[in-house]
Amino acid sequence: MNSAAAPEPSATSGERGAASVLALGIVGATVALAVTVVPITAAFAASQRAAGAADAAALAAADALSGAVAGVPCELAGRTAERNGAALASCELGGPVASVTVTVSSFAVELRATARAGPPGWDP
């Protein structure tokens, strides 16, 4: 018989490359999470930007209506919305109250926000 014995297989020899597969799985899960979370977060940020732009535009129009600022109310609302990264979609004036709607685009989705500004308790 042969006196040279074959080396016995170690207990971990069947796990060779397992760390690579695990690392690949972790990277894949991270990419999948990022692809899901980033657009949702961007849409939330865009909705907040739209709300802020609508508030500022409505306040600008109401200030012009009250005479606190010189100018045409809806023109001021449009310029204020543009400065805040939005586009003025509508501007309605009723007495001392201004109601505006603005739009903001995010990932090919158009988000709308509406705001109203004027004296408290005024209901046209």
C-alpha cells in the first residue's frame, strides 16, 4: 500500500468564495434600497419646495393687494414662485385675499401646491 496519505479535506473547503457572494448580495441590496429611497426622498423635497413657493407667492400677491408692496399681485406672485423654483399655475384674487397654485417638476412628475394669503377670517 501507499504510505503517502492523501491530505484530508478541511471543513471550510466547501465554503470557498462564500464571502464574495455575500458581499455581492450586500452591494445589490444597498443599490436596490438606494434606487427606491432616492426618488421618494426627492419627491418629498420637491413637494416641500412647492409648498414653500406657493406660500411665498401668495404672500407676495396679498402684500401687493394690501398696498404694502407696489406692483401687480399676480405678476409678483409669478416672479416669487420662479425665484423659489416653481411655476405659477393660477392666481386668483378676491378682495384682500390671494390664492395661488404653483407647480414643481421632479423626476418627470409635476407636483402642485396651493396657498392662500390675506387677513385672518376673511372668507370671500
